[in-house]
Amino acid sequence: MNAVFRPGSPYGTHRVLEPQGVMPQGAWKIDNTMSIFDNEILIDVLALNIDAASFTQIKQEAAGDLDRVAKIVQGIVETRGKHHNPVTGSGGMLIGTVAQIGPALSGRTDLKVGDKIATLVSLSLTPLRIDQIVKIHLDKDQIDIQGQAVLFETGLYAKLPADIDEKLALAILDVAGAPAQTARLVQPGQTVVVIGGGGKSGTLCVYEAKKRAGPSGCVIGVSPFEKDCARMRQLGWADHTLQVDARDALGLMEAVAGVTQGRLADVVINCVNIPNTEMGSILATRQHGTIYFFSMATSFTAAALGAEGVGKDVQMIVGNGYATGHADHALGLLRESPALRALFEELYV
Amino acid sequence: MNAVFRPGSPYGTHRVLEPQGVMPQGAWKIDNTMSIFDNEILIDVLALNIDAASFTQIKQEAAGDLDRVAKIVQGIVETRGKHHNPVTGSGGMLIGTVAQIGPALSGRTDLKVGDKIATLVSLSLTPLRIDQIVKIHLDKDQIDIQGQAVLFETGLYAKLPADIDEKLALAILDVAGAPAQTARLVQPGQTVVVIGGGGKSGTLCVYEAKKRAGPSGCVIGVSPFEKDCARMRQLGWADHTLQVDARDALGLMEAVAGVTQGRLADVVINCVNIPNTEMGSILATRQHGTIYFFSMATSFTAAALGAEGVGKDVQMIVGNGYATGHADHALGLLRESPALRALFEELYV
Ligand SMILES: NC(=O)c1ccc[n+]([C@@H]2O[C@H](COP(=O)([O-])OP(=O)(O)OC[C@H]3O[C@@H](n4cnc5c(N)ncnc54)[C@H](OP(=O)(O)O)[C@@H]3O)[C@@H](O)[C@H]2O)c1
Ligand SMILES: NC(=O)c1ccc[n+]([C@@H]2O[C@H](COP(=O)([O-])OP(=O)(O)OC[C@H]3O[C@@H](n4cnc5c(N)ncnc54)[C@H](OP(=O)(O)O)[C@@H]3O)[C@@H](O)[C@H]2O)c1
């Protein structure tokens, strides 16, 4: 326990080691010493949910070997003081138990020591120390660890609900921004394409898109894999499933044109975990349509110059992980749809 | 002259050498042989306008040395068959004279051999051959060359207007997307911050933003350089100029808060030519505001995770270089404002 607490910046800039003058997310290295400043919250970490684009890259680098995955994950945290994948630039989030609350926050937070929470800020800016890797769940993007983390004063969190398994909450809160943005973007009667519609965020977006587009709308799920397409068909929220690799831009455009009488999509939601799908997203969208890039493997220049290159006047939105009320919204989807809940329990618990 | 023309894809995929199966913009290397396919247009190139983020990077790599800039530019084109900067991912555009029109386009284009045009698609997807570098204009991001380029069937272009100097047209058409998007985004009465407001696109955005925000609105121009701020003050379209480095995220937020009674900006338009300004843009925007990232030095993950990290529910838009009518709109600004035209003639002719 600290005798005297040092005052910290609300944004955690006091933890930045290099380069100086940037914010924690932009920093190469931050200070992961686990003695907190006066406005920080110390967390005993239970599990990490590694961002899908990051975990896909790490699994590839490790050729699927568990020990090598562990080494890469520990190496990143030792080097940078945070789990900020230097290749993909992305992080993930965590669940844990509140261990200590800085005195400057007293009376200003609804948390108490012992509360179980999920952080709603990226691991790419969260001071983290891993003491031991307990178990790696290769197919769930999750890693059980012993260790600690720090939440800054402006860092968002959600208390874990009593009625939902904590691993399930970890899985769904990681991608809570996607269905929340889908709810804002999709209007009744619209045609919506969800690329990677068989994945974690993709499934939530297909469900939410159908809710918003309604019976007069049309939701199209895309995946290159038969098992994902079969699952989408079984769940029944997609009006069409297209078994296409989204990296094949022309193939995707033709497939979407095929089921929309050439009209293409009003809204495309990109939820893949791999690079090089910007152009497919652009070609599948009609003039003056909207593309929501939730995928962390999106290249800014490929999107901007790709649209220009084919004269597509489309609005392309950067997938902000945060939207007001996104955590409650995502947990609410599990409560409202038994089919969604059963699927997520099967896959992530 | 070709005896027989081979049929080409409207998107130019027939020119992709590696990797196979992607579009020309996404390709590492495209075929820059200057014998055209049946739906292509051959251009005798007069000058290139290198994208500002790319040219800034090249000038840094060359330590400002003209010969080294020439070597880097030629090296990129020899390696990739297009001027696609591998560090920044961006290109630029060109002006030239129509040398040949593929027979499949006859009756389908308003162009004829000898017309002077600007391409409105990025150099990052345009087959280009440089025979000779004639002159490098370090301060204008322009390079006069002898060489040829190819425009694909779906590639947009603008005929150079008779009343505007061609170098001036080249300069302004390069960034035509920025004022067009500003016109769409800014509503009367809003507070708008233009980061890099003293630059080429920034000046156009400050002008357009003031036009749209009107007398009840507030336009704030940001630059770290006294000369840029002085110019903004002299032009008189910005209500405030802030001499701040946009990489100093907290400094920028405080400066914008200072002139907006803490309200921050409804719309932030990012027109810088350097990396690491995502966080400053986010912190300068109020909750539920909008950020338009025109800068090609924008990192997708830094924007997405940065906003999440500080709980900012802002809409972040990828700066599509194309918007319907953007070329006419930009040229129209020069015709409507003598002050704007005088400035651009001084700087770019
Ligand atoms: N913006 C944010 O704040 C934020 C937050 C969290 C996550 N993300 C990003 O969101 C994306 C999705 O995350 P997630 O957790 O939903 O990942 P996920 O469950 O792995 O889903 C990705 C889906 O894309 C599919 N896919 C793979 N290759 C494809 C291709 N060529 N064409 C079409 N689909 C393909 C995958 O199939 P297989 O699984 O069968 O390979 C999977 O179903 C990731 O890029 C992640 O980084 C963003
Ligand atoms: N989305 C698209 O399709 C598209 C098309 C064209 C261009 N672009 C991009 O748009 C951006 C602007 O292009 P441009 O031609 O307008 O470039 P520009 O004329 O060089 O303007 C950039 C401005 O930013 C200023 N600046 C430099 N460092 C700064 C800092 N730390 N804080 C605030 N301002 C700073 C520059 O000042 P100094 O010049 O004095 O250094 C300059 O005034 C570039 O990133 C370019 O790649 C995008």
C-alpha cells in the first residue's frame, strides 16, 4: 500500500515513458508499476480478451503453438507495459476484481474494492503486468492470467452483471461498439451487408441490423467459410448468406449485386479479423451509401484512396469502440434473444 | 500504336502483377507498360502532385536533397509501377495531355486526343512511367516530369479549365475532396476546428467552413507555425487562430476549450501532413461531435482506440478523396474568392 499517493492526470499521461508528450494509447511504452496514483483504480486481472485482429496475427506468428503465443503476449507486455500489438496496433480488454481505489476518486465512483468489472477501454492504453499465464483459449481469443492492471480516471468500465457468466460478458463487451453503431446506422427498409457476419461482432451486427432494417429490409451475411454460413442460415436473421472471401473485391461486389438486383448495399458493416477487405466493402456499397469499418485490420489509406480510385462517394466511418450506453445495449441483446445467448454460451463459456 | 487492343477490366485489375487477385490500389506492383488496353486512356504526363503526407516523408528521408528526392521517387515508380509511397500508403495525382484513347471507349467519353486533364484518382493506383524528372518544386509538392500514365475505365478525371493556370488546377484538384466534405458536414452556427488550417487543403476548409457556419458560427484554425497563423489572420475567415502543435493532444484541447468556453468543437477537420494528431483531434471534439480525417497520415487504430480510451462518442469519418462534383466545387471556390485565388497563385504557380 502506498503511504502517499501522487496526483495523476485524468488521461494517464503521467504513465507515459516514451515518447514523452503523447497520450498512453499513442505511447510506445508506459509505466506498469502497480503502485497507483491518487486517481487510479488497481485491478486484479482474471482474464484478457485479445482483440480478434491482434490474436489472429499472434496465432499466425506462433503457428498456433500455445507456448509461443504465451511468449509473444508476455513479450509485448514486458516491452510496452501494456498489451498493445505492434503489428496490428490493437489491444483488447479485460475482466478483474477491484483491488484498490485511489483516494482522489472517493465519493466520485460507484465502485468498491472487490467489485468485478470489465474495462471498456482498450488494452492498448492500459498499464498491465502479467505474473502468470494460466490458460490460453485459442478459439475464444481469451487468456486467463494472474496479474494486475490500472484504470485511469477517464477510463470506462462496466460492473459485471449477476445474470451473465463473466466469460460471456468479457466476450460480448469486447465488441459492444459494433451492435450499438449498427443500431444507429441502419434504417427501416435498408439493405445491409455484414462482412464477417459469422464471427463474434458480426453475429451481433446481423441480429441488430435485422431488427432495425425490419421485414422490408434485407440483411446479407458474408463469410468465406461454410460453417459460418450454415450458422447464419440456422440463426435465421440474415435474408441471404454469401459464401465469399471479402478480399476478393470483385467477387464480393458481384455476389451482393446478385441478391440485390444490382442495387448493392445501403450500409456495409465490416467485422472481419484479417487485412485487405476495404475494397470489397467499397464495391459492395451503392453510391452515397455508408461503410462502418469495425475491423481493426482496416487500413486508412486503402479505404480513402480505394473509394476515390473507383469514384465511390460513400461515407466511411472509423469503428469507434465506444458509443454511449454500448455495454448495456450489448448485454441487453443477450437477455432479449435466447438464441443469441445460447450461441454465445456455447462458444465463449 | 497497338495493332490489336486487349480487353481490360473497368477497374484495371488486368494490370495487377502482385499479389494476384487484388485491386490496383491494394497491389504491391502493377504493370506500367505503356501500350494500352481497349478501355484505357494513355496520358503524356506534365507534372505530378505528390500527396503532402507522402512528400513530407520523402523530403525527410532525403534530408531535403533534390537528387535524393528524385532517386526515391524514381525508385518507387520502378519498383511498384505506380507512385505509391510504401511508408505512408498514399499517392497524389497528375496533369497531362491525352495521347491515346482505347477503342472500347469511343462514343463513351467526352475526351479527345490532345485534351489537357487532371486525373482525379490517386497515383497509388495509376500505372506510371517516368522517363525524366524535369524539375522538383520542394515547396509545392509538385514534380515536372516527362513520362506517361494510364487511366482506367472507371478512373475519374477533370478537363483543365481555360481560365485557371494548370499548376494551380493541379494543386487545388489534389485536395478537392476536403472542401466538398466540409460543405456537407458543417451546419450554420457550428464551431469548427481546422487542424493544419494554414496548409493547402486547410485553407480551403477554413474558407468553406466559415461560409457554412455563417456569422453565428465559429471557425478555429490551428497551426504550430507563426507564419501559418499570421496568414489565417490576414485572410480573415477564421474567428480564432491557435498556434498549437496538434501532436500535443492536451495542449490542443485546452486551447480549443479556451476559445469556446469549454464547449469544444462540433466538427473537427484534420488537414495535417504529419502523423500522431488523432488524439488531439478527438480531445478537441465535444461529445457527439464529428471528426473528418482528411490527413493521409491518419492511423485507423489510433483513432478508433483513442476515442474509446477517453470515452468520446464521436463520429470519425475517413477522408474519401472523392465526392460528387468535388472538382467543380473546388475550382468554383477560386472563381468566387479573389483572395483565395491570389493566395493559391502566389503559392502554387
Ligand atoms: N473498433 C473497435 O473498437 C473494435 C473492438 C473489438 C474488436 N474489433 C475488431 O472487430 C473485428 C471482428 O472482431 P470479432 O471479435 O468479431 O472477430 P471474429 O469473431 O474473429 O470475427 C471475424 C470473422 O471474420 C471472418 N473472416 C475471416 N476471413 C474472412 C474473409 N476473408 N472474408 C470474410 N470474413 C472473414 C472470420 O471467420 P473465421 O473465424 O472462421 O476465420 C470470423 O467469422 C476484428 O478486426 C477486431 O479487431 C474492433
Ligand atoms: N483524403 C484524401 O483523399 C487526400 C487527398 C490529398 C491530400 N490528403 C492529405 O491531406 C493532408 C493535407 O494535405 P495538404 O496538401 O493540404 O498539405 P499541406 O499544404 O502540407 O498542409 C498541411 C498543414 O499542416 C501543418 N502542420 C504541420 N505540422 C503540424 C502540426 N504538428 N500541427 C498542426 N498543423 C501542422 C503544415 O504546416 P507546414 O506546411 O508549415 O509544415 C501545413 O500547413 C495530407 O496529409 C495529405 O496526405 C488527403
